[in-house]
Amino acid sequence: MTYILVVEDNPMNMELAVDLLESYGYEVTGAEDGIRALELVKEAEFDLILLDMHLPKMDGLEVLSKLKSEPDTANIPIVALTAHAMMGDEERFLSAGCIGYIPKPIDVHQFKAIVAGYLGE
């Protein structure tokens, strides 16, 4: 079984991502903010994290930095998942440690292939 953590503060975006991923056969856990995400990675092992970059309490780059600095989570592949992307954001997220970037709104026709690619499937 493949385990994915989705970190997303917008309930509609969370529901869409979780529903799609579950329909592809993945086991999905959701976190509404970075603090909860950091708690969840201590409780379970994830094969992939989809991380919104615009989060309350702690932004995605801070969450990413904390995950990459811990030996237990440093090797989890993390994909930036964000809307309102500005020029240079993708490069900034990749240089900070993300393995990829998915813009929102999610393209439901390509999402399965994109996620599978990041999982090496």
C-alpha cells in the first residue's frame, strides 16, 4: 500500500485531492496545517507528501525545511501543491527540497499520472 500525506488548508481542495488519490488506490491522510503535518509524520510513514505552500500558522517552506532537516523525514519525497504561483516559485520550491510542483486548481485529468510519476510507478 502507498501512503500519501496531503497538507492543505482549503477544505474543498483537500476533499478533491483526497477523493482522487483514494480512487487511485492510495491510502491518504490529510493535515489542515503544517503543525499537524509535522505531528503526523512522527506517527506514520509516508511514501509521498503533497504540501500546500500557503498554509496558516506555518508556511509550506518552513514545513519543508523542518521535514528535510530531520533524519526520519528527510528522504520523504515532497511535492509543492499551490495556487497563486508567482514567477520563480517553482524553482524556489525545487531548490528548497521539493521533488516537483503541482499547480492548483488540480488538473483532474492529469493528476493520477503526475502523482504516479512522483512515486516512480
